[in-house]
Amino acid sequence: MKNTIRTTAQQVEQLTESVLTYQEQKKLSLQIGTMLVAGIIWLAGIVHSRLFPEFESITGIIMFTGAFIASFNIFVNALKGFICKEPQYVMEQLVSLALLASIAKGDYQIAILISLIMSVVHFLEERSILGAKSAIEGLKTLQATEACLITQEGEHIVKSEELLPENIIRIRPGEMIPADGEVVEGHSSIDQSSLTGETVPEDVCVGGKVFAGTINIHGTLKVKVTKKVNETSLSKIVELLKQTEQSKTATMRIIERYSAYYLPLIVIIAFGVLFLTQDMNRVIAIFVVACPCAQILVSSTAMIASLAVASRNGILLKNSKFLEVLGDVKTVIFDKTGTLTVGHLDLIDIIPAGEISNEELLGCAASAAWASNHPVSRAIVRAAQKLTFEKVDTIKESAGLGVTAESSRGKIYLGNRSWFQNIGLILPVEPIHYGPVVWVARENIVLGYILLADYLRLDAKEAIQAVRKQGIERIVLVTGDRKEAADAIKAELCLEEVFSNRLPADKLEIVKNEKQQNSITMVVGDGINDALALSEADVGVAMGAMGSDIAVQSADIALMGNELEKISFVIGLSRKTKRIIYQNIVIASAISAIMLLFAGLGIITPLAGAFFHNIGAFLVLLNSSRLLKFGQKV
């Protein structure tokens, strides 16, 4: 029942139709039809020449018709390239020159065969590319087409795109979740591996979030829809992947820049050979083998393969250029809460100041924290869930400092020590504590403080070591937490530097300073409290981005899950992708040079050239496909 990206990567044939758009399918059908018609006419010409050898002119007309049909699309694209000056049509322009030379020579059969062979071989190349691309496009198959909608009249099966926020749907064991939502009844485990890459199912109960494209393993759930189908996390991931596929890498832009000189160079070489040898067949062969099929694929195939690997591991790359930048990263800046730590704060102690009770102090703090989404606020509300307290909706948050709430009993302040001192409140000595110390005051009277604690992720130390093995020179911690807590983490993880008691604006300045030291910088955070730093970094990585629109938008790379090991994984993937691209450039250039030499010497005929010039393209495809095995344990 696991309808995951790993499965889709293996089902290339079943997904080819979903990879192609309707227009692409129509275009492919037209190309196949044209090849068949041209092939039939070619065979008819051969049969006619054998049966009626005396009617050479009629045979010539038949062959010319076949050559015209077979080469028509090539000529159209070549003309489009000349008019629009677009580099992707260089291949058609060279083939059209070869076809014109063949037709001018009266060798229509060669023109037909060159067109047919080129079309067949390029069709096979496209199929090979689609094999890798399907691992990405397979995400589309994770969208359930139907949902069980619960209304006052009963249960109805509706199309998933008809679901609206606040609708209640029933999800049975084994079913795919059709939309993002919140559990209102039931308990189950959810297989989220298709989106996060994490194989351990997520347990959910009332109040838990579920996401479109994941699988309900056991237990029936009632879910309140929170987003339309076209606004779900899955839909936004698919849309971003489309944009990433279409983005160009620096390598590809360089190739395109110099492609304008490629066609004139080949024409000069061809006419030079013609001048020296007077052999038109060599000229035709040069035009055929000079087609830059392999050069066009050097970057795109590697990028598609790496995007497929990233997708199946729950890593969303918003632009392919970041794969190239990642390989040069020298400094990694980590946020603390929710990144290196679990981000789930626990209440350790409540210290009242004066005669106020622990319960009253906690309840007062919960009133101020009720409408805030900050991890500290959520921890306080969670700790006070058994108490009766006023739920204040009107609050004012000061980023990195605290919250002010207007309650029925007066203004409540909830925040850190420095903020309280700045607003003129006199505080007692703060205890030695390695976690957050949250102060509470009402109408300028300090009520006491609450001690919270967060814990390092179990994989934090191992993940930091793995990042170092990727050649990272500096690992820095930036946090709004107290110095004691930051220093404790620095010692445990052996970090180069820590910055404590920092506001979001301070984090931004730290990133700018690192970049000014000519260090390619990566920032890793939760994507919400670190939006400024993430956007300023050369590469911003948001962890635990599943279900967070802000995280996906603010980061360059979004990790759907919370596995720190994915940081070193994506750096390693980037570096291997760059190596593969450089290898592809060498392979493509070497094969092209050899083929041009053989064609100029007359060793390769035009027909042989139509076959053999694609050796480079297939070697590039084969080399790029090695990326699909990246990260797999042997």
C-alpha cells in the first residue's frame, strides 16, 4: 500500500503518460506518425526502383516526397532557431544542412534515413530522460482523486478537488489522504515517507495534522479539511519542482552562451573539408556528427537525476542553481530551537515572586501565550492545559523578546530578562539554568518566572560530524537563547563559534558578516523565526517544512522531515552532481571531437554518423543515471 516516491521511481513505463503533458503527447504522436509515413514511402521507393528500374524519375519523386515528409519538422525547427536565435535549435540547424546537402546531391534515400535514424535515436534519449524525470513527476500520482465527505445527509464520495476548508472527511485504513487537514476523531499512524523521506510512521490523534499524499495505515479517522486541494503542501511542492526543473544551471548558461559560435565553426570546418577533398559525403557526415546532443544533456540530465534523488528523500530544491552553490559551502550556521534541538520545550519549574501560587503564575503566563505560535508560548499553554485561564486573543509580539497581552485583569508581559529590564521592571537574580527562563509580569508587577528546557536531537552530534566530513570549515550556532544554554551545546557538539541572546535582525547581520569574509554560507533553521537569515544566506535550508508554507517560501531548500542527517546528504548530493556534470562535459566534448575527425577523414559515412554521433549522448545519460543510486546502501 505504500504509494511512495520510491515506488514511482521504479514504475517508469506506467508514469510516462503522466510525465508528458497533453501537448507533449500530441507532439510525440505526430512525430511517430511522420516517421511511419516517411518509412512507408521510403520502402515504396525501394520496391518501385526494383520493379521499374527504367522509371528513375518516378522513383526520385517518391524518394523526394519521403525526404520532404521526414525532414519537414527538422526544417521548421531549424528555421525557428534562425529567426528566434535560440541555442536549443542548433541540432536541427546542423541536421537541416546535412539534409539540404543530401537533397542537392540527389541522394534522397540518405536524407530519409538520416531523418528517420535521428528521430528514432532522439526518441530513445527522451525516454531515458523521462525515466529519471518520472521520479519527480510521480509526486502527482500521490494526489487522491476521491474523498469520502461527511454531511448531515450522510457520507458521499466526491472528487478531491471539490473539498473545501471546514469540510469533514472520513479516511479509512489503507486510503490516501486527499487534502491537508486536522484530525477531529480517531487515532492512527500515517505513512509520510512519500513526502518527508522518513520511513517511521507518524502517530496522529485528535488535533494532529495530516497531509495530502500520505497514507493512513490503520484506524479510521475523521479529518477537518484545512486547505483546498490546489493549496495543499503536496500541490505547492509539485509546483515548485516544476519551476526547479525549468531553471538553468550556471553550466547550462555557459554552454548556451557559446553555442552561438558553434554553428559557424562547424560550417567553416565542413567547407574546409569540402575545399580540400571535394567529397560532399564527408560534409554531410560532419553536419550529422556535429549535432550537440550530448552537450545539450550534460547538465539537464544530471540535474533531473539529482532532483529525483532529493525528492524521494524528502528534500525540496526550489532552484537547481542551489545544487551548484552547495558544493562550495564553507560555513554552516545553525539555529538552535527546532533545528539542533527537538523544539519541544518542557516545563521544568515555576518560581513565583511573592505570595502568588504556581497555578496562578502559570495561568497568567498561559493567558499571554494563548494566541502566540512561538515555541515558548506553545510550551506554556501545553503545560497549563489542565488549568482554567483567560484565553486572550489580543496580543502584541516583540520578535525575540516576548509577548504583551491585554487581559481583563490588566496588561500581562511574558518574555526574557533583557526585555523586562528595558521596559523598566526590577528583577531578582536569575538562576543558573541552561534552558529558557521566561519572566511573567502584570501591570508592572513581576509575578515570577518559569523554567523551560529543550533537548538536543539524538542525531545532532552524528549529523554535525557528517557535515564536517563534507569539508565544511566552520559550524556556527546562532540562538536567541541564553549564553549558558548556547555554550553547553557548543561544548557538546564541538562547534567553532556560538552567538547567544540574538534577535532575528542580529542573525541577519551575522550572516552578512560571514559572507563578507568571502565564505559561501548556508543557514539551517525552521524557516519561520529565521526567515531573514535564510533569505540572506547563499543557501537557506528550512527543516521540518512539511505543512509550513512560510518555511517552503523562505528557504532555498526545504527538508520536509526533521532528520539532521539530510544536511550532509544534500551537500554530498550537490558535490557528486557537480562532478557528474564536469565528467559529462569531458565525455561529450571528447566524443564530438573524435566523431568530427572521423567524419572529416571519411571513416564515418553520413548514415553511420547518424547512429554513432549519439554515443556521447547515451554515455552522458548513463553517467548521469549513476546519481539515481546516490545514498542507497549497498
